[in-house]
Amino acid sequence: MSATVGQLREARWRVKVGRKTTDVEMRGELSARERDVARLLVRGVSNKEIARALGIEVVTVKKHVGNILRKLEVRNRTQAAVLLAVGVHS
């Protein structure tokens, strides 16, 4: 990722959630392992493939993905991937 975690945290995006568009700001910083998972999540890699690539259990990947969703204040991994991709490429 070319953007630093601090830049991602400070950035604001307009994200469509359901029928309304709302401002979303990342509240917490991602841990090193969450950043590893996020990099693969942006590429569309499945939980099983992430687990294999990082040498961890699928249940651990799910926990990291949940933490990422909470910190980004989004509802699903697709929204997280879009948000992270925008942060990476802007």
C-alpha cells in the first residue's frame, strides 16, 4: 500500500450505504497483520486463500476482517476493499 495508515485514517470518503451517502472516517489504525489481510482483501482474495498465504487459520482471518470492517466503519468486505483501494490509489 502506498498510503500510510495515518493518511488512510485522516482521509474522508463519500460511501454509498443503502440509499444514502454518508461520510466515513477510519477511527482506528490497522495492526500489521490487519494490513497484511487488507492488502489481500483489496485484491479479492478469499478468506481461505488469505489464510493459506499468511500461514494462519481461516477463523483468524475472519477475526481480522471483522476488525478491519469495524475500524473502517463499513458493513462488508466489498465496501472495505473499495475504501482501501481508494486510499491506496488517491
